Amino acid sequence: MLLNRTTPPAARSAVQALGASRIREVANAGIGLSDVLPFWFGEPDQETPAFIRDAAKASLDAGDTFYTHNFGIPPLREAIAAYVSRLHKPTDMSRVAVTSSGVSALMLLSQLIIQPGDRVVAVTPLWPNLVEIPKILGAEVVKVPLRFGQTWELDVQQLLDALTPGTRAVLINSPNNPTGWVISREQQEIILAHCRQHGIWILSDDVYERLVYDIEPGEPGTRSCAPSFLDLADEQDRLVSANSFSKSWLMTGWRLGWVVAPQPLMADLGKLIEYNTSCAPGFVQRGGIVAVERGEEIIAHTVERYHAARDFLYTRLNAMRGITAPKSKGAMYLFFRVDGVDDTLALCKRLVTEARVGLAPGSAFGPEGEGYIRWCFASSLDRLEEGCQRLEQFMAKQ
């Protein structure tokens, strides 16, 4: 299109077409309302443990305010590689890169493997950032929805049918935000074999891998963890994994993450990091080191706490008229159906202003999420109970 001085300035069409965050839209409706109980964001109600904060403060006091390596400081890369090796297959630090947040990790990996015109398949409902990132890059996103039932489940054959020859990548987030779905080991084996056959990349969002419930205990000495493609894949497989310090170690505001990628991709990944953020702050990375090395007790406590919160909220919601809540197997959310509701954005705005309870509308996670609401249960039981009472009273008036 020919532009001239009378043409108003505008972003490129792919950006204009992006959907704005409907969770933020609901939260904005609560600005100025101090008595709202916020369960809309995926964030714990506890601050980062003191030993992590102390490590970062000591680093900052020592003057650690300079640029670091694109891939992160070696002690943190070594710590992450050792951590990943304990949970999954042996992983060398040469395949690990530190990023400025988990979402930055997802953007970097997408830039690394996705280009305009590519066909990308996503298992949904899904955190909107992960669906929109390929669109920013000019790719087409095809969605394969999870099935609603006693738990959210994947129809593997439906996914395989969508992963046609020529598909560039499949996006899988397990444990899943917003549904709490957890992929099984058998499903991973089937998907990996199919992707190997057709040369399809697997972009695995593993941010919630430590937050799993109702799993069979492993061998003595092993740690609780969701099934991961990193357990199965060889180094030459087309698998990239994104992770974050935000959820497992209560570090949402620190904006620190990492990626695991095949060795041949690392040089190009380094270039992308340089042109996106250059590096993560050194003092933040020092906090990450102690989190990885000393944080298992924090994770165990968090999982125990969230498990109790999940069970409590699951029981309370299913006791309410007009609500059906599947039991989540992981992450920190219940994604429940509200009978007769076809505009969850409007409903959640009303809940904020009329009931003073903040929840996330299902439509924020794509059209397939409409009719459902997400509740983050990373909170105390007393606070969850107060939220349930407010929701129950609101529903009784409808």
C-alpha cells in the first residue's frame, strides 16, 4: 500500500491483529477497589524466600551492576544444567541459556525456529502470550482444543491429524495454563515419534513442571516433576524447552528464565539474545543460583500448599449451583464452566465490581475458552474461602 503524509501512523498489520489481554482488562476494572480479592493473575501470594533475596542483595551491594554474558553467568548455567540433569536426561551447560523471563525464553525460541508463513499447531486453551507470539512473527496458528470432562484431556489422534507434513512446530504447555492438564508419558512418546517422522519442532513450555499433584511416587531420591519431553528426546531431536524461576521458586517479579536447546542452535540463539535483551542482570542471576541449588524445600512446601488449595477449591466450586470444575492435575489453576454464560469477560467484570472477586475470563485464552473461568489457587485457604463465599453469594442472585 502506498503511504503518504495523510496516512495515519500505525503498527504493522500482524501486531494490530493481536488480541489485548482480557485478564488485564478485568484487572483494570478493579483499579481503585481496595477490597477486591485478586485471583486473576498466575502469581503466588507469598514473597520470594529470604535466602534468594539475600543472595541478590549481596551481589548488588558488591557492585554487580554490569553487563553479563549473553547466555548468562557460567555459575548459573552450570547450576541449571545440573538441575535439569537431576530431573531429566544429562544436559550439558553448553545447551543452556539464561533469559530475561520465561516469556522472553518463549519469544526467543519462537524467533529461532518460526518464520512468516509457517504453520504452527498449539494445544489449547493456552496462555495467550504463547498463542500470539507466532502471530507476531507472521505464522499461522492452528489450534487443537483439550476436551472438558472430570479432568481436561488431550485427544492425541486429533493432535496428530493436525500435525500434517509441512507443519513447522507444535506448542505444548504441560502442566497447562489455564486448565491444569498434564500430558502423559505415553502421549509424549507418540507425539515425539510423529514429530521425528515429519521434521516438526516441539516447543515445550515447562514453566509449571514442578507443580504436579496426584502423581505416582517415583524411585527413592527422585523429585516430583511432570512428564517432560526432555526425558525422552535425544540431543539431535527438534525440541526446545522454555522454563522460568517465577512459579517454582516464587520469583514472578524477578523476570528470570532459561532455555534448553540443541547445540547447533546455540550460536544463533546467542545472537537473538543480544538483539532482544543482551543479558539478564547479574544480581538477579545470583538469586537464581541459590534458588536452583537450595530451593527444593521451597518447591516441596509450595506443592503441598497448592495441593491442599486445589482440593479445597475443587470441592467448594463443585458444590455451587451452575458450576462444574474439572480437577487440575498440575499448575496453579482451576478452569471451570459456568452454565449459561457465553460472555465470561462481561461476567468477570461484574464479579469485580459487584462481588469484589477477581477472576480471569476464559475468553482470554482463546474462543475455545469461552464459557469457562480461571481461578488461580496459589493462595491461603482462608482467602480462597472468602472468595468462594463472595462468588456463591453473587451466583445466588443470578
